[in-house]
Amino acid sequence: MPAYPVKVQPPTEDKRWGLVMATMKRHGYQSNAMIETLHTVQESFGFLDDDSLRFVSKALNVPLSKVYGVATFYHFFTLKPQGKHTCVICMGTACYVKGAGELMETIAKKYNVHPGETTDDGNLSLVTARCIGACGLAPAGVFDGEVNGKLTAADTLTKLTKWE
Amino acid sequence: MTLEELQEIKAGEELARSQKKKSIHVCVAAGCMSQNAEAVLNTIEGQLKEKGLAKDIDVKGVGCMGLCAAGPLVSIEPENRMFQEINQANAFLVTDNLEKGKKTTNDLASDSPFFKRQYKIVTENCGVINPERIEEYIAFDGYLGLYTVLHDLDQNEVVQNLIKSGLRGRGGGGYPTGLKWSTVAKAVGAKKYVICNADEGDPGAFMDRSVLESDPHRILEGMAIAAYAIGADEGFIYVRAEYPLAISRLKVAIKQAERKGLLGNNIFGTTFNFTISIRLGAGAFVCGEETALIASIEGGRGTPRPRPPYPAESGLWGKPTLINNVETFANIAPIIRKGAEWYASIGTETSKGTKVFALAGQVVNTGLIEVPMGMSLREIIFDIGGGIPGGRKFKAVQTGGPSGGCIPEEFLDIKVDYESLTKLGSIMGSGGMIVMDENSNMVDVARYFMEFCMSESCGKCVPCRVGTAQIYDILTKFAERRATEADLTLLEELCDVVRNTSLCGLGQSSPNPVLSTLKYFKHEYMERIQAEVNQE
């Protein structure tokens, strides 16, 4: 391992790489900054593609296998591009006993999409969450970053129809 | 920062408060925030301005008031008058009824058992202070504990204080905190670390999130006191990426504390240095386990390793490391300020102090509560929680998340503490409490938790990786009424193997939901066997 960080150029000219570089710089290009860096990549680009994993591996001087291992170990990271809109349904215990499963089925049926997948037209990604901590408002969901509580199947479909 | 400056800030805050006639508090923790609390805050501010009352009445966003089900919550201080379900359209109910005595449709009785039966230590500032202003935390004696420790106590005295207080780890294990501190304090090494475990992964638990969002400085102070006691100079808060609001408030709090010289070098003019940085989790339940958490902070996959050596001897980067849960750290400052004897006087023989529970599921008052140890489950669910909605019958309460168990009605009168819950086959856990009514199917519940453990198993050790999947398959057989007597025996055996041979706590405790439902609701399993026999 070289004593000084080797400057690695980002794969493209995209300005968003600047944010990623900044995160790595803030942590002094230490290998333990990998999770933080991957967070920044995902925040900036929406998902982790092969190029970004290769870049992180080189820039932090970590084997690509290790980067891939981390990216696939944690549920938060996704290697596939997300749809235009994201609907997260919380499947925490409180939401589960209050009928989150039925919500999920309703959506899955209407849009023919399973949890963790995106519709064929790339419009909607359906995601499950372990617990978003809004247990007091169960069942809860997150629609494009906006948390909504006490959902019913009808509510949810109304919200989703707006995105069509 | 000196003591005088600290007192000056406190006096300044008190003066500012005395110049206002009233203050309106709007809950801006995640629960109410998701119901548009920020807009309510702005609307109320606007209406007061129109009425020309902006000078006399202070409006501020505060942390969690507890009763999340009725949010967004608004209260008028100092008379502690509360309103529920306030939105932009009915915000006038608050601003038109500032005088005492007038009844509105959205009044919330602040003297109801939900509020009266609680005992607040950890959440004493929740719903009272603006979490994004360090001055307000200082006004409620914040950082005084840290000052006392740095100037009046030596390291050993702090540890002895903690031991005397009887505080036990609030993350679930219940290991005596003082003992843990003294082990790390005695560990040899110039470099030590303090880690705050805010990876609240249990589904159905949101205590840590609420504390972080409502009173972040309390955690920083607790960590700083811990760092002084064990001789550390660097700390990490490992927080879930799923809690964006908590993360942003923590960042604000750390910056403010650094600017005021309460974190950094030469804190309170002493030789004590301490810095805190935030590390984000990425959605792995196993990272709540301490060795897995350390692996994750080091930047790798969060897989646990065998203990010993315990993190107290060899933790983060091989250095002695103290790991405590958010709620544990939140208890530290009050213990130092009010004394170990005071703390030890609350609670039961073996479990001291209070516990924060996240009450959720089929119960009227869902939300965050803090009660003294030793309160019975019946009091918690029926007095504070308000019972089961819709006149349905209580069936079971699930404590401790996927590592805990279900407790049936006949044990509702036991006193809640670490030992009593363990005896019933459940655990205290981090404090999630899910109430289930007669419509819940216990085999399904067990299967739900096993699905969770199966997909959250990190895959390092075989009993957990394979065992949880096998248990899940057998439970699916039960759910689909394909099970036989042999499956029941196999299920029991398998649970025994997974419990006794798994590497870390996740695997060891994963059979708990199955075992406890088998113990108390065996007929539900049997029904599914017999159904098949009858069909033949």
C-alpha cells in the first residue's frame, strides 16, 4: 500500500463525482471510508453500477471483491437503477400486525411488481423496509421520500395513480 | 467554555423565556413530521404574527411528545395544555384559544394516564426543548454533568458512581454498565474508543430514534462522560441510514458542541479531549451486535466474530472499545447530576431506573413511553396504552423484537424487569412492545420473525444461516397446514440446536419467537396438524 493516496480519476466527467471525491477526501482516502463513500455514490447516482464500484475500489485501494461484498451485504445499497418513483412499504412488526402485508399485495397485484423490483416501464420501484420507525402510525409507507402513516389500500393506490 | 459561561447561557435562556407570556410547542419528531408538522409550525407562526402576538408568544419545534398516534401534537406552555391532530386547516384552534379554560374539539387531556403514569429521565427534555439549539439543552442543566465529572471526580469515581447506580445496558443484554466501563477503564492501551450503538434494527422499536431526534446533546454528553471515565479521546455514533432526521440533528448538535468547546480539545479548560464522528449503517440488523458493528465501522461487511476477546479488550482497530446503546448514554448525565443513590432508588431490586418502550400494534395509544422498571405489563398496556381498540380481546404482547418472545394474558401482572421477562422466555430487548389482539395468528407471527432472522442472518456461521431457513420452511408447512407430528418434534430440536450453537446473539436468540409461541400457544400449532389428519 503506498504511503500517500494515489489520485484516481473518476470514470466520467459527471460533476456528481465531485461529491464522491469530497467524501473520500474527508476521510483521508482510508479504506474504512468505504461504506460512507458508497452512501455518497448511491445518494448522487441513485444506485451503484459496476463502474462506480471499480472506481471506489481503486481510489480507496481496496480489492474489488471486498467492495462488491460490502455493496451486496447491506440492504440499503442497490446495484440496479431505481424507477422514476419509489414506494417503500414498511414491514416492521407494528405495520405487519396492522396489515402491511395486504397493502403490499394490493400494490403487487395492480402493478405486477414484486418487492425489490421495478415495473417494466421503469416508473415505479416497490421496496420493503424493515422498519422505518414510524410504528406509532402503522401501517406506514414512504412515497418518494415522504413518509405517510395510517395507510389503507385505497389511500396507497390513490397515491400511486398520481404517478402514472 | 467555563462554568460561568455555561451559567450565563442558562440565565440568558431563562430571561428570554420569562419575557414571553406563553410558548407554543409543536412536535417535530419523525412521527409528527410525517404528518406535516412543519407546515403546522409555520401556520401557527403566521397566525400569531397576524394577531400581533408574535412578540409575547414563542413558537418552537420540539422533540417527541410521545403520543405519536394522535399527531401532529401541539402544546401550550407553561400550563401544559395539549392539542391533538392539528393540521394547517385547524391550526386556528390553537391560536384562537390561547386563554385557559376554553374547550376545543382537538383538546388532548394532558392529565390522562398516558402522561401521568410515566416517569421521565431519558426523555425528560423530549417535547420540551428545541433539539437544534444547544442553548436550550444547557438551560435544562445540560453539560453540567460533564463539567462536574471533569472538575470534581476522578475516573475511578465516575465508574464507581455508575456501578452504584445499578444502570444496566439498555440495548437488550442488560449487562451492568458500570462493570463494562470499569473493564474498559482497566484495559491496557493508550488509544481507546467510545461507540454509541444507534443501529436500532428491531422492527417495531423507535426509542433511540426519538431520543436522537428530540435531545441529541444528551447522547453527546453521555459519551463524553464515558470517554473521560475510560480514558478515550475519540467516539463514533453508528446510526442507521434509515433515520435521516436523526442524522441531521446529530450533525447539527456535534457542530454546535464543537463551536462551544464542549467537544474538541481542552474541554472545560482541562486536559480532556474528545471528538465524535458519525458513521452510517446501511441496513443490516446484525450490525446491532457489537463485534459486527465494529466490523462495519472499519468499513467491511458487518459480520460478528467470536468473543472473547471482548471489545473491552480488543475492539475497534484492535483497541479497547466501549460500546453502549443510545438509551444507556442518555441515562448517564442525569445519574451524575442527581446522584447514583437517586437513580438506584427507582425500579426493582435487580433492574434500576426507567425504561423507554415503543408501544405499538393493536393498542389505542401507540407511541413512546418511559416507565419505571417494575411496572406491570397490564398497567403499561391497559392504563397507559388505553387497551385494545374496537373492543377486541387481548391475546399477547411481543417484547424484544425478533430476539424476544410473545407473552400471553396470564402473565400480564408480572413486574417488568430484565429477569422476569427472561423467565417468561422473552427478553427486555431494546424496548419494542407490540400488542396483538385475538385476530393475530401466532404461527404467522413466529413465521414473520423467522423470515426476518433468515434474511438478516449474515451467513457466517452454519447453524444460523441454515437453521433459520429450515425453521422457516417448517413454519411455512404449518402455515399451509401441511405439517405433521414429526415436524413439530423437528422444529423443537432445530430451535435447540440453533440457540446453542450459533456464533452471535442474532442466531442464539432467533428461535425465541418460535419457542415462546410453542410454549404458550401450542394449540395453534396443533390445530394445523390435526386439520391435515382430519382431511385424510
